[in-house]
Amino acid sequence: MLSWISNLLKRIWRALFAKKLDLSGITDFLIPDLDAVERDLNIREEGTENGQRNNQPTDSRDLDHVEGRIVQYFEDVNSEAFRVYRERAQFLDTQIESWIATANQHTAALSAVAQNAKTDFEARKILLSNLISRLHQRLVEQKQHFNNFKQKNQIDWPARYPESNKFRIGILVLLVLGETILNGFFFAKGSDFGLLGGAFTALILSVVNITIGFMAGVFIYPYAHHRSSARRFLAVLGIGFYALLAVYVCLSIAHFRDAYTAMDENPGIATLQTLLTSPLTLREYESWLLFGIGILLSFIAFYEGVGSDDPYPGYGREDRIFRRLENDMHFEQERVFTILADLRQSKLDELQYAAGELSNYVNWANDAINRRNQWAARLTNYMDQLELACNELLRRYRSYNVNARSTAKPVYFDQQHRLRRYPVEPQVHTPPPLLNSGVVQSAMENIVQAYKDAVRYLRSHMPANMPQTTETQH
């Protein structure tokens, strides 16, 4: 009686305080350490104890509570392994479906790239051809206008003008600065601010003087070469007027300098009075020097204005308009082939990208399918191994029981226990087709052919006598 009560208390203690089932490692489908499980479940002690009590009876066909714990342990391990497998399989199924769908999209994109390229080249060649046609029409109209201008004005010589007037502008700036510095010394004597004040006054007068000379060279002198005798006569009068105006301005500056340095209360009125009464009389030598420098720089500015364009009025401007359109035409004809070459390269890059992405997703999908199949095979093998481990632990328990008992062993001790077999779901995905290098090569050839057709079309529609860039240049 006391022994029965003691055994009952031991069972209760083990049920409440024995080590819990350790399922760590199940994610890797590891077989539990049987020695550790034997210790955790007290197999040896309970087997010996039940054997001494001749449990189970010889004719019993049901597992006792210890064997039930052993079986339940392995059933729990088996169930956890199947749960992990299902989670992993579902995850892989989701990935496989996603990658197969993406692979199919890239397969469709791969087949569409060449066709889209042909359509794009067709649209682009028409657009570029129309652009060239419009530019050529404008060039023809401008050339007709230019020829009419030359014929009307009886011009049979090429236009002569500098490619750029930056050098002349630089000279004008130097003239203004030079005259400002020199005049600054002349005006410094009468300025309350000394050289700085004289320079500021001289700057204003220098800009006026240089501007008059340059504008006369640009807008008056060219008409001296005009085919119209009336305009030539007016141009001569204009040049003479400019010369008188330059002398008058420079004399005014010189007289203003006299009045400025003499500290007159109103130098402007004093300048007008001296110009009217004695225009050729100046008080100081520096004023005559100022007058000479002003005349010289004004004539230099006039010369620079004359050289800034073709001598015949309007001829340089008409020639520049025509040449600019001609250069634009040449540039656009070069550019259209560059545009086509860039489009070809863009389509080839798009094709290579689609092919690369297709290859990646096909490989990923097939690899995931293989891994899923491997997991299914591992689970099936794992369930077999668990069943062997379960029966091995049952064999140990029964061996301890038989060695301690005084009666014959139960009949079912010689039977093997069967663990639950969970269904392993088959792989139902259709692997995406592998990348066909022949399809890619064919698509590339179609793109290149569409490019060549567009180039050939544009060449055949180029205006006559215009340069045509060769394909190898692009």
C-alpha cells in the first residue's frame, strides 16, 4: 500500500515538474538525442519499477502510461516537423508563384521589345524625315531670298566679315578705358575729388565719344558702297556730318575741361559761350591734347565699326542668316543618325535587361522548386527516422521492464509502433522555360535590322547635295 502511494506521488511529481519537451532543432529536422530523452522521461527508472510490479499484464495489448509518453513525445516532434515543413513549403510556394509570374512577364517583354523597336523606328524615321524636310524648305526659301538680295544689289563677291566681333568689342572697351584714364588726369585738376572725380567725369564723355564713332562706322559708312547713287550721296553726307560731329564733341569736351578746371560756377554754360564766341581758342595746352586724343579715338572706333561687318549694307546679315540655316541643316542631318543610333542602343539595352531578368527569375524559381522537393523528401525521410527512434526508445523501456519482472512479458512488446504519417503535398508548379539564346539573338538582329531600315529610309529622303553621315560614324 505504501509502495503504491509512493509510486503515485512520483508520477504526479514527474507530470508536474519534469522537463518540458524540447523541440529546438526541429527546423533542421534533427533526430532527438535518445539518451537525453530517456533521462528526461525517466525511462530506466519507470521501466524497472513497472517490471518489478509486473506491469503490464502478460495478456495486455495496450501501451502503458510510460509508453504513451514516449509515443506522445515523438508524435509532438513529428507534428512540429510537419508544421515547420508546411510553413516553409507555403513560403516557397508563394515565392515560386511570384517568380514564375515575373519570369512570364519578362518573357512577354522579351518578345515585345523587338516588335516595339520596329514600331518606334518607324515612327522616329517619319518624324526625323519631316524635320529635315521642314529645315530644307526653310533653307531653300532663305537661299532664294539671299540670291534675290545679291541679284537686286548686283553683288558677285562673297561676304567679308569677321567670324566674331569679340576682338573689336575688346578694343572698344580698351579705348574707353584708355581715354577715361587719360582724360581723368586732365579733369582731375578741377575736381573736388581729384583723380577719382576726374576719371568719373571722363568715363561719361569717353563712352559718348567712342559710341558715336562706332555707330557711324556700323550704320552710315556701309551705304557709301550701296548701288543706289542717292544712298551713296547720303552716306557721304552722313560721314561728313559724323566728322563734324566728332570735332564738335571733342571741342566741347576740351572747352568743358577748360571751364571745369577754371572752377567756373556753371561749367556747362561757360562751355557753350566759348564754343559760340571762340571755338578754336582753348586756355590750356592739356585741353588741346584732350581734343586730339578724342578725335583719334573716335576715328579708331569708326574704323572698328566699319570692319565689324561686310562693307555692303545688309549683305553680311543676309549671309549670316543663310549660313546659320545651312549649318543647322548640316547639324540636324548629323543628329538624326545619332538619334537613331541612341534608339538602337536603348532597345538593345532593354532587350539585354529583359533577358538578364528573365534568366534570374527562371533560375530563382527552379531553385525554389528544387528546394521545395528536397524539403518534402527530407520530411518523408525524417518521419521514417522518428518512427525508428520511437521504437528504439520503446525497446529500451520494454527491456528494462522485462529484466525486472517475474512474469512473462506482454504480447504486444514484440510489436513495432507506427507514428502518424502526415501527407507530403506534391510540388504542383510548372517550371518556367529556360532562356532561349536563339530568341534573344533573333530579337537583337531584328532591332539592328529595324535601325538599318530607318537609316536607309532617311538617306533616301535626304535633300540633294547635302552631306549624309555614314552608319559607321555612329
